[in-house]
Amino acid sequence: MSNRPIGIFDSGIGGTSIFKEIHSLLPNESCIYLADSKNAPYGNKTKKEILQLCIKNTEYLLKQDCKIIVVACNTATTNAISYLRKTYDVPFIGIEPAIKPAALNTKTNAVGILATKGTLSSQLFHKTTDLYAGGIKVIEQVGEGIVPLIESGQLNSKRMVTLLNYYLEPMVKADIDHLVLGCTHYPYLIPILTKMLPKKVTIIDSGLAVARQTQAILQSNDLLNTTDSQPSISFYSNGDIEVLRTIIDNKFNSSFLDF
Ligand code: DGL
């Protein structure tokens, strides 16, 4: 049993989509969320740069006595999680594009994946795709420009709609019936994507799977908080805290921190 907090980090505000799933599954758990918005996007950085940022975020969270770290970022997971697991003595949960369920369920034999350059070029992504999507047409698309728009509060802008139309067109032409969201910022686009895509396209977001995995690992390590103490939830951003506040419940603490 442990009432120490769960540490969560992302390159910015996207990982709050993962926090929301974790909080709804594990409402008793305290959480500290780091939005490294100052360094967003991670997706165009080198593996070495991504690794250094992940080390910085992890060490900050470990100083706050976190019992587990959720890497709420596909780009960070695919490039850095094996190093983090080897280096630090706490469990790490990561998130990877959910190619497997898309490949298993496609009827048109074509699936789309929207993710960052850092994720799509990672070894881990290629390994997963080779393993589960052999014989299936996988239309990969780098979501260039999407994260900066979300980070600057332009989620519902015209520019976003134009970009998404451009990225989705080849996928729709290829007759995809599943779209995998390979970046934790993208679940915030689901209302726009649903309007744009043909009805038969299922959008796959792995937030709930990550929350369930967090629960399972806490349980198997005897780290769940089984007391009924009030959880403490804090969000920190080293970027524009007001943008973060537009997407989280205002009952949570949120502040600027130059970590
Ligand atoms: N939320 C991050 C991810 O899941 C965004 C990556 C970025 O900062 O480019 O990949």
C-alpha cells in the first residue's frame, strides 16, 4: 500500500488525456503531472535530445517521491523507456501506438496511423508494426504542426482543420477503416476527426489501456493507495499555464514551474 503520488509527464499538455483516464480509474491516487511545454514538440528532436528531456522529467518526479512514472507520450516512450527502465528503480508505464488492435480488426486491410516523426521513425514502432501488421496496408502520416497548434491553444482553429484534411485525405483514399492516434495530444482532436472521417473509420486511442496497465502494475507491486485519504493532484507546466488550464478541471492545482 502506498499513498505516494503517481508521476506523469509529457512533452506538453497532451498527456493530460492519459491523466484523465488514470484519475477516472484510480480516483484515490495522488498525481503529479509535468507538461514540458517549453521543449515541445519532442517529435522533431533527436533520440539523444528526447532521452535527455525524459531523464530531466523523471528525476524531477522521483525527487517528489513518485512511486511509479507514466510516460504519457508516445515519442518519449518509443525512444526512451527502455533506458529509463534500466536506469531507475521504479516501475515505468509507457504508451505506444495501438497498431495491434487496428491490424486485428481491419476489414478493408488498410489502417492509418497519425503520430510524430520521432515515433514513426523509432525502432520500437517498426518492431511492433512488423510483428502485428504484416500483410496489412499501414498508411503512416507524420502529424507535423499539430502539437504546436494544440500547445498554443489553437485546437479548434481553421489551420487545424486544413492540416487534418491534408493528412487524412490519402488515408481515406486508401480505404482505411481504423485510425490509430499515435500521440497523446491527438485524443483532443477526436470531435474534429469524427466529423471529417467516413463513419466506418474507428478511431483508436490507447488512454484507457494505459490506465488499466498502471492499475495492474501498482497492484502487482503492492503500491495501490487503499486508504480513503483525499488525493492531491498537481499540474505543472514550464510553458503557457493558461493553455493547460483550458483542458483540465479547475478543481485541480496548476502552476507554472521552470523544471
Ligand atoms: N504527446 C506527445 C506524443 O505522444 C507529443 C509529441 C511531441 O511533443 O512532438 O508523442
